[in-house]
Amino acid sequence: MEHCELCPRMCGARRTEEAGGGFCRLPETMQIARIAPHLWEEPPISGTHGTGAVFFSGCTLRCIYCQNSEISHKNAGRPFTPAQLAEKLKRLVDLGMESISFITATPFIPKILEALNLYRPPVPLVFNTSGFERVETLRMLEGVMDVYLPDLKHYSPSMSRLCTGVEDYFKKTGPAIREMVRQRGTPVYNEKGIMTSGVLIRHLILPGSTGESMKLLDWVHDELPPGIPVSLMSQYVPCNDVQVPGLKRRITRREYERVQNHMLALDLPGFYQGPTSATKDFIPEFNTDASFV
Ligand code: SF4
């Protein structure tokens, strides 16, 4: 790839098969850190048997508090060709996965489309993203991804800059989520309760940031069509020896309840993952032989 502009960083970097010169430092060849059943997504994504999760290496956002920094910051992973990925997708389907999740996949979208041309799994395809996306790039996925699972992380430029280094996270993510909603709209479920089409927004409450959370929920309520669910998450754990004083603790029950009550007052549909789920035990093993089906 001579000139990569797949994500809002718009580096214009040259990415060869072996090396990448952009912010993400990713080559053109897919790098993948884990392909395995994953049971811990929201019920309409994981169902009973799990989603077949493909964790791609790298991240175009790289939040300082990321729990998966081994892959998002350090790019741990192994190279895969489209044919090799197609083979693994088939294996996941044979294992009975309820859906297939492509996680932080943006830098590899052209290669993923090649893999899906070789094999299209007969289960919903989920695009799991930080939300920091370009509308133009999302249009490449129109008619391919069935479900969008974007994060909605930061509202203010100052919080965004502090956590990700970019000021315009919300400025980019708002239009990206609108595009996802334009493509797939409100959720449709099958008889097993698995989402077969739609958008589900995730929001992780950060310590000391309930005001940000409430502004983001207001935006969902005011700007998106009714019926787009929000998954409210409380499992923030200080990671990566984060040095920002306010981010060195978990959130309190009071903070969680404040945001939860706001979401209830707005009557937004969704899921609540309360403070008891705040543990590092949810972090899967990456880039070992056992990480791949
Ligand atoms: S995907 Fe990587 S190389 Fe391409 S624009 Fe984004 S950060 Fe830059």
C-alpha cells in the first residue's frame, strides 16, 4: 500500500508486506494476536457458545489505559494471509460460534475483504472498533459487516487528548457512528437472541469522568434514532503503569450509579456491566500457540 489513509490519522504512510511507516506501525500483511471463541461480549454478540473473536494487532487510537496494550501498543501478533484467515473463520464456524468478531481491524480492511471473498461465514459478522473511524473507510464495509460494535469513549477534546493524543476523537467518532447507523440501523435479533443486524454502542466509564459519560449518553439520545442500545461498562482497571493521577483507580459504585441513573432517565435501551466485573481476569492470552483455534 503506497499511501494509507484508512483511519482518521490519515498518515499517508507507505505500508509494505513486512513493515509500516504510519502511526499504527502495521505492515500491509494482516497481523493477528488471537483467533478463538470469546464468551464475554454482550449476550446478543456471544450468545451461548461465544463469538469467534479475531483480535488484530495494533490500534489506530492507542488509549493510554488500554487493557490489551500487548496488542494495541506493542503490536504482538503473527502474519496471516487472507486464505489463512478464511480457513480460521471456517474453523470458528465449525466450532459453533454464534457470530464472528473482527476486533480493531481497520488497518487490515482490504485484506479482510479478500478473506471474506474466499469464505463468507454463515453467521453475523461484527465489526468491533474504538469508534475512531473514517466514514469513507466504513463505506468499504457496507453490505459486508452485519453488526457494528463501536466504543464511544471521550467527549471533550481535552479528555481525548489526555487519553489518546488526538483532540478530535468525538469529532471523528460521531459521524462514524452515524454512518454505522445509516448502514445497519437499530438491532434485529434472531430466534436465539443473537444480533443479526444493527449497531450496539459501548461506553466505558472512566474514573472522575461521569460528566463526560453523561454528555455522550445525551448525544446518543438526542442525535441517533431511538432503539440504538448502549452497553454501559464499569470494568476500567488502571493498566500500563498509567501516570495520569485521575486514572490510577477504578471507578466507584457511586460513579457507576450516577451514569446508570442518567441512562435510565434517558430511557436508552442497553446493557449494564456493573462494578463487580472490574478485573483483569477478562484479558485473554495473546499470541501464544493456544491463542489460535
Ligand atoms: S491505518 Fe495506520 S498507516 Fe493507515 S492512516 Fe491509520 S495509522 Fe496511518
